[in-house]
Amino acid sequence: MTTMWVLLGIVAVLILGTFGYLAWRDRARLSSPEDTTADRDARAVQERYAAERHGTQGETWRRGNDGSGT
């Protein structure tokens, strides 16, 4: 019975050690400045598209059209 608990303890320590190492390694990785810039540019394009779409829908509503083409 003692052998089983020792083996389970060793396995648990190995699993926790592996998990801790991987978490530390991934945290140590930093995104490059290019990634940050590309992300910011993509968000700006997305916001611009949403604003244009919202403006077009507002114009349609102000003209009294419901957008169904009738």
C-alpha cells in the first residue's frame, strides 16, 4: 500500500512540475510589437466598418424606408 502512495505522489509531482514549467514558459513569451500593431489596425478597421454600416442604416431610417425595398 505504501508503494502505491509513493508512486501516486511521484506521478502527482511530475504532473504539477510539468504544468508549472509550461505555465512559466508560456508566460515568458512576449508578443512582438508587430502583433500589437496588427491587432490595433484590425480593430480600427472593424470599428470603421461598423460605424459606416450604422450610418447607412440611420440614413435609410431617416428617409422613411424600412430597407425591404418596397
